[in-house]
Amino acid sequence: MPESASRRRKKPAYTPPPASSAPAISKPWYAPVCVTLLIVGLVWVVTTYILDWAYPIPGIGGWNLAIGFSVMMVGFIMLMRWR
């Protein structure tokens, strides 16, 4: 009989990993904050375009768009973590 057939298995049988708990559910205030940030960012960008780049903060020009899109991005990132 060949040597490989007579060997016993040295590794133990498969044991499944311990059951992990389900991911925690987000706090009740989390979703409204995400949606509020998305809406505030959208209003900021629309205001910048409608008022000819002069407002919401006068004097910074195109940075108003950066601020609006940054606020929206924070809202989107928060939504990715929402459970």
C-alpha cells in the first residue's frame, strides 16, 4: 500500500468561526443628520449658482462650490455607514 494512503489526517476537522453579533443599528438621529447635510449642501450650491457666485459667503467666489460639495460629501459618507 502506498505511504500516502496509510497516513492519517493531522489537521483537525473544520470548525466554523464563532458566530459574530449583528452590526449595531445606527442611532435615531443619524439618518436625519445625513439627509440634512445633503439638503444644506444642495441649497448652498444652488444659492451659489443663482446669486452669481456672490453668496452665501461673499468674496470667496468658487470656494462656495467647494464648501457646498464638501457638506454633501460628508452626508454621503455618513449614509454609507448608516445601518
